[in-house]
Amino acid sequence: MANQEESVIVPEEVLMSKIYFVRHQKVMLDRDLAELYDVETKQLKRQVKRNRERFPEDFMFEMNAVEFEHWRRQFGTSNSDKMGLRYSPYCFTEQGVAMLSSVLGSAKAIHVNIQIIRMFTKIRQMLTDNTELRLDIEKIKKKLDNQDKNMEIVFRYLDELLERKENAKPRQQIGYKIPKQRSR
């Protein structure tokens, strides 16, 4: 079992490059998943259609015409790369990807699915960590802004004091005056 799992390992960079944001969700496309599972896209779609009740809208959806056109322009697909892009692709969310392994049932699909789910989890953790970091940076910025304002006030007061000193009349000395002694 370990040998089979090792032979199916897909590099993280490959998985990351196949995750897109569509409708404000992280998704993977049918053609990319088919490639990872080593099946034809039409076979993957056929299995999904046969098990449609397992794929509600939050698990899988089909790109609409506008999304599909925008996606194709964004990646500049050529005619040779158009295989599988004649029709709007299915977009699978993390839950949809997890459901695919039960529909396809092959050992490779199961092992690749495990990797994909781990990648989705890793992305979610990175986003959470990133959010916490951003909040900490915002706190620091607010503190620095307050310090900048306070420093401005201090310098303004110092400028006013210097100005008053320059414009002030010489002050008369107060206290005891010791008469000068004559030298002998």
C-alpha cells in the first residue's frame, strides 16, 4: 500500500497551480482533476452525471458562459489546448473533490484526493495565518499613527516655545546682587 501511495504523489506546486478562484470559492476544474486521476475528462463528467445527487451546488457547479469566456481569456488557451474546453468545465469545491473519490473509486483517485484535500487544508491554514498577521500589522499601524500624531504635537509645542523665547524681552535678573569688589 505504501509503494502504491508513493508512486501517486503529485508535487504540491502542480496541485496549487490547478486551484482557481471562481465565484469567490477555491475550485478545481474537471479537466485538471481528470488529468490528476489519470482518466479522461468525459469519463469523469459521465460519473458525475450518473451520481448527480452526490454533487449539490456547493460541491460542484458548471461555469456559466461569462465565467467560461473570462477564464479562457485569462489563461489564453489556444486551439490545441481547447481539448476539454469546448464546453464549460465543472468546478469542484473542496467537498466536491472529496466526493469524487467515492464516485471514481480507483486507488489512484483516492490517493490523489487525499493529497488535494491536504492542499486545500494547507491553503485554508495559510489564509488564516495571513489574516491574523494582517490584523497584527493593522494594530501596529494604528499605534504608529498615534505616535506620529503625538510627536507632531510635541514638536509643535517646542517650536512655539522657541518662537516665544526669540520674541521675549530680556528678563531682569532676580535674587541677591553682590556688589563687585574693587581690586586692591
